[in-house]
Amino acid sequence: MIIIDLDPQGNASTGLGLAAADRAGTMYDVMSGEAALADIIVETGIPGLRLAPGSVDLSGAEIELIDAPRRHFRLRDAVRALESHAGYVLIDCPPSLSLLTLNAMTAADAVLVPLQTEFFALEGLSQLMRTLELVRTKTNPQLSLQGVVLTMYDKRNNLSQQVEEDVREHFGEKIYRTVIPRNVRISEAPSHGKPALVYDYKCAGSQAYIRLAREVIRREKALRAPEAA
């Protein structure tokens, strides 16, 4: 499995223990056409998991690519060169709807949306759905919404419960049954350069992610079943 860190903040890279100073090649080099994706991928401390690091330089990519040919297809072209041996590719996107996000959606088969259980996150989800439809129309008609996962959930907070009710009513089965609770150990893990499951396997947040992973796998198998048939 490969994680592509397409976020200028580089949080996925830092969370996997790769400091900014140790990133010899990054996704900026790929998006700018200076390197192939295979050339920047590095191993992580997690067996079977590789990383294409992000960097702050990606923040300037949108301006630099504004007049570039096939600017919406840069990532898709790079990923397709890896398809024979990449396995699953997960793309970590920036929180804003930018050219980087559009590249990710153009390259992806499906979108998994983490939704913080707060009011303004609902507005962001509406904008994301409009963008998803635009991408389907313009660059990637096969793109699907695999699901929405509710995060930073506080069962003591009435707002969290209200947001959950609203999105489940609107999106139905697209909302994963598993919710990710607010959890101190999850918040601590990135500062140690470790995924939450490695940092503290037994904490409530890690256990929730394990349940979510099972649910994602089941849903992925269901989506691929028609292809196999």
C-alpha cells in the first residue's frame, strides 16, 4: 500500500515519522514534472506501507500549474505508471478544495470523507459534494463516494449527535456505522511520529479505527464484487 501525501502541511508524512528535513523528494517534484512518483516513494516503519511525502512547496503548485497542459491529470498520469505493482493507493488531500484536491479526485476510484461533527463541517461537505459531481462531469466519470466517516465525535455533546442525525438522514448508508471519538491518545500520536494504532493500540480511538478499517474493507469488497462477476 502507498500513501500519497498531497497536503502542503505534510501531516501524513510527519505522522509516519518522516521529518521535513529528511524528504529528499516530495509530491511537489511529481506535480511539477521534475520527478516520477516511483522516484520519491520511501519505506515507512510500518511493514507493507510506503509513502510519497508531501511538503510545504505544494502550496505553490496551484499557481505554478495554472497554465500547464493536463494540469488536472498530473496525479492520475503519475499513479497510472505504478498500477502494476502499487496495490492500494491512498491519497491524503488538503482540507481546501484546490487544484491539488481536483487532481486527487481525478486520479481516484472513490472518495472517503472524514467529517468533523461540527456545524461548519456540514457546509464543507455540501461544497465537497458539488465538487465531486463537477469532477464526474469533467474529468473522472467513474468517481464514487465510498463513504463518510464521522470524526472527533463527543457523545456528551448535543451538537455531535445532531450532526450525526442530519448526515445519516441525508446520506443514509454512505455514512459509516463506526464513529471516531475525540481521544487524547490519537492527538498525541503524530507528535511521536507514529500512527495511533502503533502508538496506543488499546485506546478507544485506535479501537474505533480498527472497526472502521473492517467496515471499509467490507464495503470495498462489495463495490468490487460486480467487477469480479
